[in-house]
Amino acid sequence: MNQIETIKRPTLHEELVDRLRNLVVEDQLKPGEKVPEKELCESFGVSRTPLREALKVLASEGFVVLQANRGARVAEVTRKELENAFPVIARLEQLAGEMACEFLDDAGIAAIQTRHDEMVAAYKARDRQAYFLANQDIHQALIRGADNEILEAHHRLLAARVRRARFMANLSDERWAQAIEEHEGMMERLHARDAEGLGNLMKQHMMGKYAAHIKAMDAEAD
Amino acid sequence: MNQIETIKRPTLHEELVDRLRNLVVEDQLKPGEKVPEKELCESFGVSRTPLREALKVLASEGFVVLQANRGARVAEVTRKELENAFPVIARLEQLAGEMACEFLDDAGIAAIQTRHDEMVAAYKARDRQAYFLANQDIHQALIRGADNEILEAHHRLLAARVRRARFMANLSDERWAQAIEEHEGMMERLHARDAEGLGNLMKQHMMGKYAAHIKAMDAEAD
DNA sequence: AAACGTAATTATGAATTCATAATTCAGTCA
DNA sequence: TGACTGAATTATGAATTCATAATTACGTTT
């Protein structure tokens, strides 16, 4: 028997959690904006019940803020949030790097290398969009390689939160070059299965990204 | 003007999230059990809407599992979950230890020392309950000391999840003694504001707890 | 005009209702 | 007796309704 087509997600609220989170992360719903319950219900064709269930989940994830009797607003991306989130993400990546060295098989490493090469090509072509996507895939693959669902879940949430700061737009040439170099180093360590080395590099890589973020924010705020 | 009494939590679902999570963590609702929606509604005196909202949040936190059209069950505490959670908690504690050295003031450190002394007294008196509570306070204070809400939130969730494994019941004498020694070392580093040292010790302390957990589980499963 | 007060409107939290999926239970047949 | 069938019952997901809080609109007063 052929592969049966995947069952569409069974419950509305699960689907809505992902859809709404995407709207927030993709900046379709802007920080500080009130979440337009009515419009969203209409555009998704659902009643308020599942939508509100989804909002409760999103609030617990930190993407929206609930105010009693005043509905939900899209959470702001504050400097403090980035200050808090990045060190945590960096440690999660460090752990992931260490574990990935242990658990990834050669094929898995090869797949990451391929994507890495594509990322470098995108860098050389100055294709920010392609770079961003390849970069995201690489980090995701390394996290997945740790074979730790809890680590993955917490990382995914935090990564989504900081992604809202949309840093790529004003990524400086220096930082971009530095990031590429860091990634080269990471690939070396991964091939050598140097767990501690890869972990440290991934942590440093993330803190470097953080520093660049802060610098860009400060420059923007002049 | 005197302190006005605190406003009782405004929304039912927020209150319910905490209450239900407690029922799960305190083992009043047993792993694998179906969550008795009806009974809970009656005993809390609320309708199904806010209770179900709370269940959605609890599902996203990993305390219950939702099955489409078959309601919610209390999540099992699997060995894999502990294997996944502990390394992550350990890294979060490491980070917290480092930051706490930076951000805690002398009064904060003194308060932790006091609680530490009480914990040691409980140990000498073989009072598991008092030990457990003091221990929990100390770890929480160190996490708080990091002054990082995101770190704190993620740690709190994971700590609650592993707490369900209720390890204290069969804490061995050797492990208990070792834990006390590790805590003594932590206090030394904290007073010295040795960030890296405290971080490493806290990580190791958590991994030691993890190892003892696993050992106890294996012994139990024979 | 600007500031205030009040009525009308809207939005929100929660209860209730409704359609349907899952489960239970009685009856049938081997 | 024990496995199967199908109706009755119950539980579940989602829509709808309802009471009330918040917001807006509109006069009134200075």
C-alpha cells in the first residue's frame, strides 16, 4: 500500500497555535498591537473558542500578553528579552553541539556539510534570504542531532522569540564574514567529533550574534 | 497608605493552570490517568471552557497529553524524559550560577547562606521534608539571582517536570552526603563570587542528581 | 474649544449548547 | 460461554450565548 496522505491536524487549536505564532514571528502581527480576535476568527473560519485556547498557549510561550478583560496584545521585543534569551539559547546550542557530536551519524554530518556549502555560496552571492534559510537549517539540524526533544522544544521556542528582532535586515558585512568563519570552525569540529570544541564554538557563535544584535539596536536607536 | 491586599488572580484559566499543574506535580493526578474534566469542573466550580484552556497550556508545557476526541491524560514520566531534561536543567543551572555571582548582592548571598545552614541542619536531623524544601529554595534563589526571567521560566518548568519523578523518597545516604558536600562547595564559590566555579559545580551537582535518579530507577525496576 | 460625565456600543471571559466521536452495554449468534 | 453487532450513553471539540467590563460616542459645562 502506498503512503496514505498525512492526516490533517485533528484539532483547530493546535493548528491555530502554529498559524498565530507564525503571524507573530513573521511580523504580520506587530509588537504591541492588539490581537484582532474577531478578524482572525473570520479569516480562519473558526469560532472564538479554539482561537482563544491558542492565545492562552501563545501567552505561556511569551508571544502574546494577556490583559484581563482587555484581550491579548502581541508581546514587544524588548532589549531585556534579548539580553535574557541569548545566553540561554547559547547554552542550549552548546549542549546541542556536544550531543550532536555523539549522536549524529556520518550521513547526518554529510547532510549538514551540504547545507553549509550552500550557505557559503549564498554568502558569496550576498543572498541574505538564502543565507538565512540555510543558516536556520544548519542550526536546526545540529539541535536535532542532539536527539533530545526537550532541548529541541525549548530551543525552538526561544529561537522563534529572538527571530522576531529581525536582525538579518541590517546584518553588517563584518559580522556576516565572522559568522561564516565561525561556521567553518564548527564544521571542522563536527567532522572531528570534537564535542567540547563544537559546543564552545556554538556558544560563542550565538553570543557573537547577540553582540551584533545589540550593536545594531544601539546604532538604530541613535 | 497601607499595603492594599493583593488582587486575586483575575482570570480563571490562569489560576487553573497553576492548580492543575500542582495536581500533576504533587502526584494527585497520576501519570497515564485520564484527566477527569467533569469532576475537576465541579470541584473547582468552573465551567469546562477555562478548564480546557488550562489543559491546552499544560499540554504545551508537557504535563498532560491531548488525544483528539479522547481528552487529556496525565503525561508519563519516562526515563527518556529525565535523560533529556537533566542535561538541559544542568546547563541552565550552570548559567544561573555564573550570573548569580555577578548579580546577587551581599544580602542575597547571606540569605542563601542562612537557608543553606538550615538545609544542613535538616540533613543532620535526617528530615527529608525540611531538606527538600530548603534545597528547593536554595536552587530557586540562585536561579532568581541570575536576574533572567526567561532562564527562570524555562528552569521552573523543567524542574517541575522532573520533580514528578519523586526522587526524594529513595535518596540514598551516599548521594545525600555527596549532595551536601556539593552544596558546601557551591557556597564557597558563591562567597568568592567565582562565577565559572559556581557554574561548573551547579552543573555537576545536577548531573550527580541525575545519575542518582537513574541508579534509583534501575534498582527499582529489577 | 477642552474637560468632564454619562449613555450606547463593543469586546471579553466564562457558561451553555450543540454536533459528533468514542465508549458502554445489551442482545445475538456461533 | 464468548466473540460480535448495533443501539444507547457519555465525552469531547467547537459554536453559541450571556453577563459584565472596557471603550467609544455624544452632550453638557466651563
